[in-house]
Amino acid sequence: MKIGYTLTEITWKLHLKLAIITTIGYGVILYAIQFISPLEKQSLTSIAFQSIFFGLVFGLGFTYLLQKKSKQITNFFTKNTESVSLDKIIYEGPANLYRGIEAVGGKIFLTETHLIFNSHKLNIQKGTTKIPYTSIQELLPCKTAKIVDNGLKVITKEGKTFQFVVNERETWVQHLREFMK
């Protein structure tokens, strides 16, 4: 069963808000650069045109394309299952695992005996992390960057801490607790 693959639909209203915020933000930055740059100053018309163009391209166009191609992008980054184990994969989904300061992207698997994280090929730190359920001492939901409720902290009996970023965190916590029993 796949967990965390449900994509949130971005409405046209949200696309428009992103375009407006991008346009205003870019315009403010361009205008502020006028005061610190020794180069020739641009007219307000030029700054407004550049801001509107940037807002339309990135606020509307880029987010629209990203939404349309997000399934292909997700599949590209999460195909890697070859080094998982011979155990039967019961649950799987996209995740990040913090290894030092790097949030390594990949896929998380729940098998019959292990929690397995397998990194995808576009990371600096690659490899598989296997945590037997019998070695898990504590499982804690946590916040990513102290803001977003999508973190999952696994503390082992050996004192090692693994911090994951997952979609549908409560579902992962529920299933992990079932396997830990």
C-alpha cells in the first residue's frame, strides 16, 4: 500500500495568489536594488513590466507545469526499490531522512520486520538505512524546521536518532506502532 502519494490540487485562485505575491515580491526586490546598485537606474515602468512578466511566468506558468508533471517527478525520484530486502513491502511512500544537515530524499518502506529508508540517486549521501522494529525504543511525531507537522523521529534502544519527513505522518505513526507491538 502506498502512503503519501496523494497530491493536493492547486486551484486557479491559489495560482492567481501565487502570481500576485511573486509579482509584488519581485517588484519590491528590483526597486530595492535601485538604491544599492551603482548601475544605471531603471524606470518604474521597466520594473513593473519585469515584475509582471516574472509573476506570470513563475507564479502561474511554473506552478501549473509543476502540478501537471508532479506525478512524473515523484515517480522519477521514488523508483528505487532494488536494495530494499527480501522482506515483503507492506507500506511505502516518499520521504526524507536527515543525515547531518542534508535531508536525503528517497523512499520509506515498512516491511514485516524493518523500517527501511532507501535514498534516491540524486543525493550526496546515498544508501539504505534499515531499522528493525525490535530496536525501536520511541516513536515521536515532530515538526520540520519547527513549523511543519510532517516530521517523524525514531529513537532506537542503542540511542541512535533518525528524523524523517513524510507525507501523511499520522498514518505512518499508526502503522509503525502496530508493527512495534
